[in-house]
Amino acid sequence: MEESKNVITNHLIIKNILLDIKDRNQLMTLRVRDHEIRGTFSALDPVMDGLKIVLDRKVEHRPNEKIQAEFVYKKDFYTFECELARTIGSSAYLGFPKKMTYHPNRGSKRLQVLDKKILVRIQFLGAARARAFRKDVRIEPSELDRVHHELNQDVPDLAEMGKHIASYLHRLGDRVDLKLGKIAKLFKPAEALFQGSRALFMPDSQQIDSFLRARPDVFIAGQFPDYLLAEHGGIQEADALAWMEEYKARKITSEIFAPVTVMGSVIGFLYCGSSIATPRKISPNDVLSVLALADALSEAVVKRNINSKNDKEIYHIQLADISEGGMQILVNDPILNKILGVANQLMVSLQFFDKWIKTYGEIVRVRPAEGGGETGLFSIMFHPDDIPSSDRIQLKRVINYFEANA
């Protein structure tokens, strides 16, 4: 295994595990949007490395939809995420997973304590803690590496992030803008798409097709035909020609407006464009980079607001279960649901019998709020060496008490 802890990235090891559970006719659970469906792994295409799952019922297919698969193998819990390529009846065809996460079977009993209504406080630890540093492959170019590093701080410096984001955007185009806070009036098509938290991508303003037909390889961002359809209920060549002239007047050949959103509200935007002075045009890969940077900036804003509070606010969190190896928490706070994720390093304080116990751990599994709900479930693995000995002893006593009175 090439492993950061509990993560398998070796292609051959993943394939061997999947072939083994196929031979065992092992049941697998798939989470598709708000659906939970079960099936058995039945085929692996040795050429395309695709997976076929025979499901217990039909499922609606959406292009390139992310799904999460879970199964138990040799008593350990495994999970991976991949794309749902297509469905035919009750068969689902999935892309081959690039990584797989496993969670060893706990040696201690998991105790359900949701009815105890135990108070929970949570604090991000950020990259300042030694354990939070990862041996990830360095992200190039260097500006992206610095953005990633700043995002991992418990209180990110937005000005520092903005400087490196702008520096990276200048690699993509010669017109760059970045704003947070109150937004002045935007270019009208971008403003219209922003109302639905969508980006606007113009691949080539010198081609009339860019106004009449959306590029099929860019499905994650809005394009000019999306705007014309929403604005006029149809696409007329006369409208396209008028906007083509508008772009000529602005001297822009390609551009991307990406909204920075928090909880559905636009709080800023990133802009990158190519003028007629440069032959380079914004590509679909550039669009993905800019959207990822906009997401990183929105996460940094939320994280900064949470961790800059000195009162260590108690959020809407409930302790669902606990064992000597870790715990599960239910999170109702919509902001925390947005930013908590796998590999986050946390300090979680728990109140038992009027005494607060500090624990340190890492999120190893996430089941986000489903079907528009507000509650997400997060599994946390303890770092026992980081928990003070007095708190570790008290935690053991509490677990013994609940086990005796279960």
C-alpha cells in the first residue's frame, strides 16, 4: 500500500480486493444522492477497468454523477468514491476507483449515546499541528501549493490566499479580477448566471457557435447559450450577433466568471479573461482550476469566521456514539456541514457529568446531509497519543460507565 494512513492508492491492490469480493459474492451499499441501494459486484472489465454492480432496484442515471460505495471485507469497513458512468435496468456501471479507504474493526464496543444529549465543542487544528502535515504530491505551480497550505490553516489569511490566486490566474489570461464582499454591477450574463450560483464561461467569442451551442465538454459551468435560454426562452442568431459585437467592443476573446458562494449566497467572484492581445484562450481545464479556487476561497472565508471566534461557540452538534477508538457526531450546523471533510484534524471537547474532556482526532468518514436535509454524520478516529493522560483516563471511565449501564 501507498498509503497515507488507511488509504489505498495502489491500483493492483484495489483490483485484487474487488476481485476477491466478487468471488465471495459480497454485498455492497451504494449511496446515490438521497438513495441507498445494495447490490453485488459482478464484473471488472480488464481493458477499461470499469465495475458493474447488480443492484436490488433500478436507479436514475445522471451523467458523471459521484457515488459512494461501501462494503465489509475481512471484518474491516471499506469505502470508495467513483463516477456512475451509466445504468441499464438494475445494473450500474462505475468508473474504477482511484483510491479506497478502510477502517479497521474497532477492538472496543461502540456505545450509542445519542439520547444522552452530550454537549460537544469543536475546533479546527489546521496545518500548524505536526500530524496535519501530509506527504501529498506537491501541487504545481507553486501558487496553488501556497493556496492549499493557507487553506489548511485554522484561521486562513484571505489576503495571502488572494495574492496567490491572482498570481495563478495571470498564468491563464491577461485580464484578472478578484473581489470579496459587496459586488459592483457585473457583466450582465455573468450576473444572471450568478443568481443561480453558476459560473459563466465563454470559450471563444470570435466563434458564433459559442453563443448558439454550449460545448459538451464543459458541463460544470454555465455558458452563453444557458444565459440566452434563461433570458429569452430561446436562442436567436440575432441575439448572438449582438453579444458577439459586445465582446468585440470589450476586446475579450475568452473568459470565466466564477462566483464565490457561501450557503447559496454569492459573496464575491474570480475573473480571468484573455484579450485580443494574447493568442491563448481559456480552456475547459482552466475552468475547473478557477472553479476549484473559488471553492477554496469560500471554504477559507467560512473557516476563518468560525475559528476566529474567541468564545469557542458550541455548534449544533450531537454525540451519536463513542468507543475507545473514536466517535461519531451528528452536525446540524449548515456551515460546519459545508466545510467538515475527510482528513480534517479536530479538537473535540465533550461534556460528561459537568466535566469537559478534550479529545484529538481526524475525520475518516463523512456521510453528508441527504435529500436537502440539514444533518450530516461524521466519523472521527482518535489520536490517543495526543489526548492528555488525565482526559484519556476520564474518557475510559465514561465509556465503562455507559457500557455497564447500557
